[in-house]
Amino acid sequence: MTGALMMVGSVYPEIKIGCFGFYRLLKMKYYQDETSSKMGMWLFLSSEILLFGGLFILYSVYRFKFSHSFHLAAEALNRPIGTVNTLLLLTSSLTIALSISSLKEGKRSVSLLSLIATLLLGLLFLGLKYVEWVEKIDHGIYPNSPRLLERNSGEILFFGLYYSMIGLHGFHVLIGLIVLVIMGILIIKGKVNEDHFIPLENTGLYWHLVDILWVFLFPLFYLIP
Amino acid sequence: MGMRGKPVFLSPKTYVWVWMILIFLTGLTVSFAGMDWGRWGMVILLLVATIKSSLILNYFMHLRYEKKIRLFRWIIPGILLLLVLFIGFTFLDVVFR
Amino acid sequence: MDAVRLGETQRGKHFYHSEGGLHWLLEWIFSTDHKRIGILYLVTILSFFFIGVSLGFLMRLELIAPGPTFMLPQTYNTLFTLHGVIMIFLFVIPGIPAIFGNFFLPIQIGARDVAFPKINLLSWWIYLIGALLAIVSLFTGEGPMDTGWTFYVPYSLRTTVNVPLAVFAVFILGFSSILTGINFITTIHRLRAQGMHWFRLPLFIWSLYATAWVQVLVTPVVGITLLLTLLERLVGVGIFDPAKGGDPILYQHLFWIYSHPAVYIMILPAMGVISEIIPVFAHRTIFGYKAIVFSSLAIASVGSLVWGHHMFVSGQSDLASLIFSLLTFLVAVPSAIKVFNWVATLYKGSIEIKPPFLFALTFIFLFSIGGLTGLFQGALATDVHLHDTYWVVGHFHYVIFGGTGFAIFGALHYWFPKMFGKMVYEKIPFLAWVFLFVGFNTLYFPMLILGWKGMPRRYYDYLPPFHSLQFISTIGSWILIAGLILLFGNLFYSLFRGKEGEINPWGGATLEWQIPSPPPKENFKEIPVVDRGPYDGWVGLS
């Protein structure tokens, strides 16, 4: 025990210097023109699209193979919640766009308020998602559940895809919310302002992409004709 | 940002208009889903989704105003083409297996 | 163009020079200087290369005689999996872009750094974390992986060994690759010096550009595939599980959508290196600059649509096989164009044989064998016979080791004076080359014959008729390793004892040869104005 403590004690200065090095790195400033930052963001978004693209490939194949079961399984989804969620995300896209444009005009408080609205809408989206999933799980429908395994493979695959795709999307919303909080803090601190708005603008791009993904996921899962 | 460092300014009015169209299109898809369109149903749903996302891309994400830089002009069509090719080639296997 | 004098006026503190205030190790691992990050990658990637080589050496040793020699079958399964995973994901895929791309891309286009220096450092950290996770996966769970580097389902879903963590590690490594790709594309688009038009870019940059697009656009596809495999193991979503109606062949589709273009991630930058070395030592401008540029782009784009040729015997549809086979033959064309252009560059050049050039020539020779043997597999009927045999192993090593591996040796010798400010002692590499060349062909050529005769890959044991060729192959691995020891031993020796590096030892015309060796912290005091093509007017030997 004492040995371990002594060891920690002996490396403590090293850790301190290490943290200092990391801090210095975070503080480092580079000249970066805005078009470059935005280009990097768009490339990242393309990568994200293809991450979901893999899932869309799988979806289209299974949809083709099991179109009837997909239709049946989709009926079990909660369409009202899906629709409300769509409206929530579309509106949050509007608020973040307004937040960016008001920041560019120098109206920081308006920008901050729109940002908070976006955050709340995103939280509401995740809350409804939670309600929806809890309901499904209560019905015994989740991956590998005995109830689900009794059904035919088309429905098993539908719910497999449903949980993976919607789950991955939800994870992206969560990441987006965390970034929104960070942006809010940076705006309050004045680090992100009318002269340096690119972090917020890139956050907006990411948030809109998450919205676009939902625009496709919603009809593919909830509205199968 | 435009081509040479001029920020893109869209009035809040434009954004609200686009948002209203998006909400309208959502209502349209949901009500379409209730009707029986046969095999066209999926096509219509995807078409509306494509229109909605192109509105978001062009207005909310300002892609429309960045087209002077070639990369921004081609990136989304390019990726869609790639994805269509990936799905198409996979279907060459799945359909004819 | 008096490049030599230009360099000397810029002589200042080079990038190795410590700023002080921090422990030297911290100063390195938190550095955002693209050159330092290149060196960090060099050290880490080469370490994994040596581990991979040792694993390969052990496998060959086991195969020296039929029957159990000195390890258990399960150990052998682990060895070929680890050899594959380490060599592919930790060595060749990051290899040239991460080491030489990071170091020379900004310099060659006349920039002070990449577009996103912090993200550049982040991608090295992610690489390190992924690599550490892969190592942790060996010692945790129910034992190290035995699936082969492809993690094919359904076996990877059923085996008890520690697949989840290993798969997750590869997923993490993918991020590193994507971030590097994003950085390179943005840098090439935005940070070119004045006058550095697209068609004045050195061919190495063009190859990195094509590679970066492949990295950004297809790596996420394997990312999601591995993530789904992980989900399958943890919660059983059923997407790839045939017991639940999932289709394992779809796993193969998604896996190869990435992993076939991944071989272009491995080979394209290598081709770029060769395109740099050949004109310098032939003392001529490159033949068919634009043809090489467009062939790089063609390889990257058409190469993304040939993945199905890995699946001719998987049960995929005949129509798909037919079209994938056709496209496979098509993608051979741009590769051939490059080879013809390199050879045409040599024609009537005043050739001077130096170590980098020797490795470049060897690249052309071995890569041609690798490429042509690949066409055998691309032919539908022949592939049924060759699939999953030693032929494939031989072909792949001719392309990737004979190609990318020798290109890395060439690049190391070519850019060593610039990177480390020391000249390489020039006699030993020739000797090492003899060992490498003889060892390489003794090791891998018998594999082609073995495969043709029907020896399946990944087998722990074999029938007596295969003994003599297996034995020769194992002998080859010893010669090859002797060559590697000589080569790297000499590089280490030169690092400490070499003569001071000249600014432009080979007479290269690209921008990196106009700044001091090693380069100063921000590369250029003043950003150069470019007024000519990359290989116009070689400046002669100093």
C-alpha cells in the first residue's frame, strides 16, 4: 500500500508536467481560414453519410428480401411519436440556423437563446426516443429477446436494423447535444463571437446532417407503405 | 461563408419559410403513407425525403451559396452516386443470386 | 534556379530543436508539427512492422516440416490472424501516408503545416489507442483472435475468443485513417503555395490526394460493419447471423467495399513514391505526368467498385461475379499505364543507380509480378481453382510487400537525408538489397507454385508432396530477415554516424530539396512562388 502511494508520489510531478503539456496544446492557436475549416467539416460529414450508408445498403437488401415482413413489423412502430420527433428535429434545425445568423449579426443573446432552444428540442427528441424504446422493450421486443426470436426472420431483421440505425442516430444526437452545450459555454465566455463563429457554424452543419439522416430514417422505418 | 470570406447572410424570414415548407412536406409524407400507392409508395416517400434534405442542404447548410468552390459543388452529388453504386452492385448479387 | 543557396540562407533552427520547458518525450507526443508527427508515426509503425515480421517468421518456421513442429494449431491460427491484422491495419494502411505523407505533403506543396495540425496529432493518438486496444485484446477475454484478419461471420460470431475488443480496436484505427484523409484533402485544396497549380503538384501529392478520398469515403463502411459485428456479439441484433435470417455474404460485401479499396490505400502512395524517385535518378522529367495523375484517380474510383472479386466462390450471383471480374480487368489498365510511364521515363535517361532507385526498380519488377498474378484470380474460372490457396498469399505479398514494402524502403533511403539530416552509408543497402531480393523471391515464389498445386492457405499442416517447396519458402524467410536486419541496421548506424545531410543530395527538383536538412520548424521562411512543373529542371548533383 505504502509502496503504491510512494510510486504515485514519485510520478506525480511527471503527471503535472504532462497535464501542462496537454494544456499548452489546447491553448495553441493556429491561423485557419474559414473555408478550410468548413471543407474539413464537409469531408467529415461525407464520411458520416457513408457510415450510415453501410446501414442503408443492408436496409435496402433486407427490405427487398423481406418486404412483406418489413411492412408488418413497421405497423408496430409508434408513428405519432416518430412524426413528432421529425417535427422536433426540423424545428431544431431552424433554431440552430437562426442561432448562427444572429451570432453573425452580433446578437449574442438571441444566438444563445436559439441555441438553448435547439438543445431543448434535441433533449425532447431523445426523451421521446426513450419512451418509445421503453415501450418496445416492455413488449419484449428487443434484439435477441425470446418474443422476437419467435417471429420470422424478416421481422427479426427489421428490428435488428431498427435498433442499430435508430440507435446510432440517437448516439449522434447525443454527441450533437454535448457539442451544443460546449458551444453555449464558448458563446457565454465570448470565445465564439461575431468575428469567430466558425465553430458554431460547423456545429450547425453537423446538427443539420443529423436532421437529414432522420428525414430518411423516418419514412424508411415508420411509414413503410 | 461565400467564396472570398464574405459571410452568407440569409434573413430569418428565409429560414422560417424553408422550415414551413419542411413541415408541410412532413405532413404530406405522413398523410401519403396512409394511402395505398402500390409499389410507387416507397418512391414517393424517398422523393419527398430527397426534396426535404436538399432544402436543408441548400438553405440551412448554405451549400447553394458555396458552389464557387468545386469541392462543395460536387461532394454531395458525388457521395450519392457512390452510395447508389454500392447499393446497385450489391443488388447485382442479391437479386440474381 | 539556385536551390542550394536558397536553402542555406534559410538555415535556422531545425524541427528537432527543443523549445525547452517540457520533458523531451512530452514535447514530442504533444507536438503538432507535421514533421514531428511523421517521425512519431515512423517509430510506432516500424515497431509494429517488426512485430509483424517476427510473427511471419514464426509461422514460416512452423511450416518448415509437415506435422506439428513446435506450436499448437490454435497458436498457428492466432499467429496468422495477428500477422494479418498488424501488417494491414497497423503497418501498410497508415504506412506511407502517415509517415512520409505527413512529413512531406506540406513541404512539397509549399505550406508551413497541414490544414488541421491538432487533428493531425489527434489521429496519431487515435492510432496509438487503437493499437494498444488491439494489444490488450490479446491478453483479455478468452484468448487472442483466430478469425483471420477478415473477421468473417458467422465464425467470428461463434468463436469464443476475444473478437469484440479486437474488432473495436480496428474500428478505432479507422478514425485515425479518416482524420488523416480529411486533413490531406483540405491541405491540398487550400494550402498550395502561390503558382502551385493542380498540374504542378508532385505526383506523390496526387497519389496521396486520391488515397485520401478513398480513406475518407470507404473507411466508414468497414467501421459500421465492424460495429455491427460488435453489436452482434454483445446483444445479437441478427443482421449478419444466419441463424436469425441474416446474410453472412452481406458481411463480405460490406467488408470488401472497404477492404478492396484499402489495398489501393496501400499501393497508391507507394506508386507516388516511385513516381518521385524515378525521374530524379533517371535525370529526366517524368514521362506522361497527366497520364499518371489520371491513372491514380482512375485506380481510386474504379478500384472502389471491384470488391466482389473476393467473393467469386462465396455463392454470390453469377451476374455480379461477371461484372466484378470485368471491372477487375479494367482496373489493371491504369496500373499498367503507370508502369509503362515509369519505364518510359527511364528510356534515354542518364541513370544513376543509388539505393532509393534500386528499390524503386525492384518495386516495378515485383509489383508487375504481383499485378499479373492478380489477373489470374480476377478470371472467373481460374479463381475457382486458386481461391483460398497459397497463390493468393503469394500474389498479395508480391503486391503489398514487393510493392508497398519496397517503396517504403525506397522512400526511407530517398528522404532519409532530409528527415534526419544524415546521409545513409551507401554500400550496405546494395548488399541488403541482394538479400532482400533473393530472400523475397525464395519466400514467395514457391507460394505461387504451392497454390497452383492446391495448397490451401491458413493451414497448420500439409501433405508430404508440398514439403520441398514449403521448406524452400521457410529458407527464404531467413534470407529476407537477414536483409531486413542489414537494411535497418545500416539506417540506424547512419542515423548516429552518418555524414551530415546535404540539402539536395540527389538533385531533386521538388520543394523539399530546397530547404535545409532537417527542415526548420515552419519549413519555409517565405512561402515559395512556384513557376514550373514538379520535375522540370533537376538541379544536378551537388
